[in-house]
Amino acid sequence: MSDRDRDPVAVAERVLDAVAEVAPEIREGLPGRRRYLDDENPSGEDVLAADVYADELVESALSNVPGAGAYASEERESAVDLGGGDVSVAVDPLDGSSNLASNNPMGTVVAVYDGDLPASGRDLVGAGFVLYGPVTTMVAGTGSPEDATVREYLVADGDREDLGPVSLPTDPTVYGFGGRVPDWPADFAAYVDAIEDELKLRYGGAMIADVSQVLTYGGVFAYPALESAPDGKLRLQFEGNPVAYLVEGAGGRSSDGDGSLLDVPATELHQRVPVHVGNPALIERLEAALS
Ligand code: F6P
């Protein structure tokens, strides 16, 4: 393999290209795969036929990417060796797949780490998500988290067409928070009381679609710590880190309640973390409310 093949940022670009290439096939396969299988993923969630289908397509797309060394998925207990090098790819093949029954948006989330998994968000060399909405788009960036720039792409015919840079509007308008309201800790509930006077509720139940609203209109998305689940629901390697990378790259902030999600120590492949992302001032207020 040449040095160019091994360069982690170049590998990340190729990974994102491969995911954009396979995304139309994932989308086309959804209509016939809306049924639940008699199975659970490693996080204890019910698995749809579409989850398994998307996972297999992404694995096979990544196995042809020079420099990609490992594939980990929310649908699998442990990472698969792709034999290509030091770069690991963590993917949620169909984020928000419970939206498939109700025909609401969902996405594919990709995190590319320079090193073995579980890895710190600071080891990311690229991240992106495909959003299967009325239009199939990708939001993605490459480079170290400190200097990544994030762009939106139109995904069609196996290619991604650059639609320009993504940056959070400075005048935020929307919020969307997961979990049952009675399960929210009192300090988080008090924060919600304050911001719902200023912002408009927009929540669809698929993280990637809800984060896309924040990237488009400005605001804040959270799947917070819950009384019944102090680490929240979302997974650091597959969801928290890539979304933090993209929102921070678009001029926003991320937090686990204390500081950037990218600084949360990685302990396990399927570890959960409270996720809060959005405009910097809204995340600062959140951290003050939770401290
Ligand atoms: O992690 C999967 C996911 O579907 C996210 O996309 C979404 O934010 C969350 O779970 C919704 O979960 P629930 O409907 O259980 O609150």
C-alpha cells in the first residue's frame, strides 16, 4: 500500500465515498424490510430486517476501501477485521430505524477513527451521516476534530455532489430532546423550562434527523441522562462522537453535561453517553444548569 493509501484522512475520505455510494442501495431496500426479526442488538434493542440489510451492505462496501482496518457496527457485538490498516470505522447502519414503521426519516452514521476501538473522539479523522429524508443527503467532514470543516452533499447515483459548507445559524430556533419527560432529572427539566420559552419544539425520534434540524435552523438536540438510565441511550463510538465532531466542526458545541463529548474517555465499544449538541450559548447554559 502507498503512503497515500495509508494516510488516515485520505482513508476517511474513501470511507465516506463508499458509504455515499452504497446509500441509494440501502434506501431502495427499505420498503420490503419494515418487519422486526426475533432478535436484539448488543444494546438490547429490537432488530429490523432493514438494520441487518444495511449493516451487511456497509460492511461489504468498506471491505473494498484501502486502508480501512476494522468495521464496528451497532448491530454487532465486536469489530470485524477488514485487514486494511490502522483506521477503524464505527457505523450505525440505520440510526432511528424505529421510524421505518411510521415512514419517518432515518440515517446512516459513520465515524472514522485513527486507531483501535473503542477510541477517543479526539482520534476521529472524519465523520458523516446520510439522511434518508425526502432527499438523500450526506453531511460530512474530514481532518482532526480541531480543524474539520463540514459540508453537505446531495447523494445520487453513487456520488456525492457538494452543496457547500454547513455552519450553525447564529440565531437558534429549535430544540428536540429524547426520553420520557417524567424520566428527566430535575436539573435537566429546569433547563428545558427555560429554553422552551425561547425556542420551538422540533423532535422526530431519529437522532440524525433531529441533529440535522439543529444544523439547519440552529438550536439544541439532546438525549440526556435519564433517572432510569444515567448514561442516557445513545452510544459514544457510533453516535455521540460523530455527531459531536460534525456539530463542533459546524461552529457548535457538544457536551456530556460536563464538557465536549470528544473528551469522554472511551471504555467499551457499546458504551452509552448523555448527548447534548447545539449552539455554543445553549450548551454553555445546559452545562451551567447541570453543574
Ligand atoms: O439510538 C437510536 C435512536 O433511534 C436515536 O436515533 C433516537 O434519538 C433514539 O434512539 C430515540 O429513542 P426513543 O424513541 O427510545 O426515545
